[in-house]
Amino acid sequence: MWPDVRTLGHAVALGVLLCACSRGGSDSDSAGGPPQAAPQPAAPAAGFTGSVELPSFVKLVKEQGRAVVNISATNASLPGGVAANHPLYEFFRRFGGTPDSGEGGSTSVGSGFIVSKDGYILTNAHVIGNHDAVRVKLTSKREYPATVIGADPYTDIALLKIDAKDLPMVASGDPGRMEPGDWVAAIGAPFGFENSVTVGVVSAKGRLLPNGSYVPFIQTDVAVNPGNSGGPLFNTAGQVIGINSQIYSQTGGFMGIAFAIPIDIALEISQQLREHGKVIRGRIGVQTQELSFELARELKLKDTKGAVIAALERGGPAHRAGLEPADVILAVDGHAIDTTADLARRIGSARPGSSIVIDIWRGAERRQVKVPVEMQRFSIASAD
């Protein structure tokens, strides 16, 4: 749906009016009033010593934009397209583009990017959905049928392969080095408009969404709309630091809050998809919750970093190892656990059949427990 032009018009008129009022005051002063002192530049905020420079993304777009692709996925099993009352209609409308209404089935559209010269492509799992055929279109206008190597709905990552060589590919960056306020750019095909560039800043890191996902999302204010899904999020060095995946919206369109999957997580998943065609995850049989300030104070912890064990599977790996409800998991194999998403990621990436060393907080002291890892057998949303 196109934006309400009247609303935009009111905003523009108000801006013009404010400018006119300011300018009118200046004219009055020069007409007959006493001379006015030249305005002085505002003093910087106390304690602020940096400077703000607006970056140019021209070079980034020219060098990296060639590796961004358009993806269309057709599902012929839904004859007549996806009707407005179909359970999947809102899913496709919000995240995969507008469904076709022809009798050939439904088509969702999205974006992706090339990660190897021989044709491997990353995108979102929801872009390809329950596909029957997937096609990839390059910026050179060449089109290829794509093979779906694998898709992981829990992290919303899919890996595709096209039969091509010597393709342009993106460079990967480190999302851990990004901070709120850093400039970022997205390239994708919102509403089918190919290779559209939008820019903004990182709004927050480690966002946990109430969807049972493993992913600590990067939140940005970059304009992301249906069709952007699966496209890359770049830092100012031209490196991909995320995959644009979801938006928060009450209208189905952009409202200033977008979420990207960190690229390091996406690459870990894609490696498993490439090797096994699926993701094999570990589990230890715990349900956890975030550590609140009140609970941290009650447990005599100095901060709220960690994951509190809310419940254990009776007879499960963690239960057999001696973990208890109210234990706070602080680290796994030496890696600090700040949130439940950190824990889910560490446990999920552990090899089934191996053992991990977990640092816990119990009785106002830190302890270590060795816990065996089993293979995940059920939905990630339920635990671990």
C-alpha cells in the first residue's frame, strides 16, 4: 500500500512554514532594528568529543551491489494464487512480497547475495517458503534456476546454488564490532524495485524476538520493506554484517524498526546446510529465562548477565549432570553468556555426543559442571 500523500503533504507544509517564519524574523531585523550579533556555533554536549560525518555509500554500492540478487519462489500447489483469506497470505504479504493472483500459483519475491564465486547464495528461509521452483536474477539481468541446498526455519536461513562461475561475491565483516549509532546500508528489491539502496544506523544489538528463535538480531532504522528480505546489510567498509530478515510493522510496511540476522550466525548455519543439507543441533534439556535486576540482586550477582535455569527435563543431560533450577549459567566452554539467546546458540552449535563445561552461579559462588550434549529432537522454541 502506498503511503498517505496527504499526511506527507502536511508534514512538508509545516516544514516550509517553520522555515518561512525563521527567515521572516531575519528580514525584519535588517529593515530597521538594531544590528544583531552573528550567531555563534552551539557548544558541544558535555563530555562529547567525537564528530559526526555522513558517509557516502557510492563506492560500496558499485563494488558490492553486483553480488546482490533477486529471488522469486513459486508454489504451484496453491492454485489461483494466495487469497486474502488464506492463512499464508499475511506471511507472504509482509515478508516475501505480494502474492500473484494468477492461476499459475503463488510467487514470493525477495533478495539474496552471492557468497562464493561458484554460485552459492544466502537468503531467508521464508523467502523460498514451501517452494516448487526458485529462480535467481543477477544485476546483469541473467536468470538461473536455483537448487535449494537447505533451509533452517529456526534461524530463517536458506542456502541456494546456481550453476554459474566467476560470480561477484560479498565480503563478510564482524557484526560483533558494530555499535549502536554505526552507519549501515541495505541493498535489496523492496516491492520488486531491484537494487534499491537504503541507509541508516544500528539501533540496538542482541534483540530477542518472541518467536522462539536462536537469533540475537541487529536492530536498525534502515528502510526495509517486503522484497528486502534475504538481502545484505553492509557496514561502511563494504562488508556484510547481517541479513535483513524482519520488520516491526502495524501496517505491513516500514515503520523505522528492522531486524537483521548477524552474518556470523548465518555463515555457521550455511556451512551445516552445505555439508548436511540440514542443521544438526545439540541440546542439554533446560528451559531458561532472562536474569532480571531483582533476581540478580537476590542471587548476589553484580549484573544481569547470564541465563537462569527455570526448569530441567527430568533425566535429561543437564539434570543428570547435577544442574538445578535457579542456577545461573554464566559461560559455556569459556564463552560468556549474556542472554538466553547466547546460551541457545552455544548449546545448539555443540556437537551431539560431546561434552561442554558450563560455569554456573549457585549459592553466591561460581562453579563448573561438565554436561553431555544430545541431539535436538524437538522445536527450539520449547527449550535449550
